[in-house]
Amino acid sequence: MPTTGSGLSIPTIQIGTIKVLIILGIRRSKWLQLDRPLVLADLEVLELLPVEVSNGKVVCEQYFAVAQRTGVPQAILSDQGSDLQSGLKLLQNKHPSVIGLSDVAHKGALLLKKQLEADDAWTAFKMRCGATKAAIQQTPLAHLAPPKFKDKAR
């Protein structure tokens, strides 16, 4: 298989028992002609794959299916989810030239989360936010309630 493609895998939020992996891509030759950063419009949908189980083996099979049609990707950019990481490692066993990349938003969020989790002041702040939300939820001040805290680094 030729190494002409670049890939981006984006797992969507799981609803019910189905999880969908969306694989977007751009040909390397097209990417090299751009004189600007990539934008979503530059990418094409290579695959939309609904599954009930998503693990490294399943993701690797999905990557291989796309690679059969488009060529082995030069790089795969993902949010570093465990199923995507495991699938990438399995793909790299067969194609070691494939580079795994982290998207900058998730990488930055993970680094920040790691730093904040060790901070007692941050933990206290989160607890006070939760208590404030509960205290003002059914009052005229409800519009000032802090948003629901999200534990995932996104």
C-alpha cells in the first residue's frame, strides 16, 4: 500500500450502545500545496464507522480498512483515547512509519488537568463551585450558577 495519505480519527460521543469513529483525511500532496494551516473544509470523510465495542483491535481493523482504500497514513491525529492509542500501536506494529500525533487542544487540557489535580486550592475551588450551584439553583440567583464541572480533559 502506498504511503500517500494522512489521517485524522475523531471518536464521537457514545449514545446508547453505539460509538461512531469518524476518520477524516487529506492527501499529503494536497496538504503540501497549502500555504496555511489545515481547516476542516480541507479534509474529506474517509469513513464513518458505527460499532458497539470500541477497543484497540476494533480501531486497528477500522484503520486497516481505510488504508486498503487510501494507502497507509503517514500520521494519525487523535484525542489519545485508550482505544485509539491501542489501535494505533497495533497499526504501527505492521506499519512502523505511521506517526501518532496528539491534537493540541486535548494535549493542553491533559497537561493542565495533571497540574491542577495536584493543587489543593483547585480541589477546594471545585468543591465551592459545586456547593454554590446547589445553594443557588432554585433561587433568583440561579442564572449565576457555575456550569456543570466536566472531569474529562477536553
